[in-house]
Amino acid sequence: LTFGNAAFSELLRNFCAHARRAGAAHVVGAVDVGAFELLRESGSPCYKTPLALATGYSLDGANSHSSGSWKAFAAMRTGEVARVVATGLDVLHIDTDVVLLRDPAPFCMCTAAARAEFGDASRFPCSALRAADVAVSSDNMGPSSRSVAGGAAYHGAGTFNSGILLFRATA
């Protein structure tokens, strides 16, 4: 499950193309009508999120993650993930800038096929992930002076930027 608006149309197209190529089941929550139309026309599985149905909502694209529109987006996607999990389905929430080279489901579910490659003796055993109710990746676990010097001040305070989140329907 991922989310995006029309301003990120290239990322949405890229995400869907790689997910299809990898054979990964996926769906995109369109944050605006433009994204929904783009995805529907390309044959990508999608739906209109509550923000796409709301009159006057526009995601401003600010990188600070502190704008009102960003907070509404973050709350909406959290709610949408929770809604799917409440139906009894596990959800792998992936940012649109993540490129899937393989279907992540076998690894996340630690299937017999995945255990053959990612068994307990491997560098990346899947058994620990299979036992997790929630798992989070991040591309920033701490502040970096290089980030601030490079113009990414929001990153310098250690903003937790998760690109992949796994939620199991175990609660």
C-alpha cells in the first residue's frame, strides 16, 4: 500500500511499474483526483483516499513535514493503514520512492521458499520479521551535520523517515 498525489506522478508510475514487474500485489491510495485518474488510466490498482474526496485539500509538498497539509496527509495514511489492518489483512506500507526488485511478501511472511534463501543462518533471516507485529525501516536514524550543511535542516534533528512499514493484523 502506498499513497501519492499528481505532483508525484512520475514516482507513482515508477512504483507501479516496478511492483508489477516484481509480481508484488499493490494498491495506491490516490491523494487527489489527478493521481486517481493517472493510475486508473494506467491500469494500476488504486482508490480515492478521504483526502481525494475532500473539497479543497492540496498537499503542499513541503519537506519540513510540519505543514498543515502534510499533517493531514500523515494522519490520513495512518488511518487508511489501520482501516485495512482492521479487516484482518497485514499491510506493507511503502513510500513511492521505494523501488521493488522482488516481491517482498515471501520474505515478510517467511514462507518456506523464503526460508530456503533467508533461513536462520543467512545474513538476513526472515524469522525475526515473521515474529514482528510491527516493523519499520528508516533512512535516517540520527542527525547529521552533513544534512544541515546540504540544505536538509529538517533531517539534522533526526527526523524519523520511514520508507517501509509492516503492520500485522495480530492485535
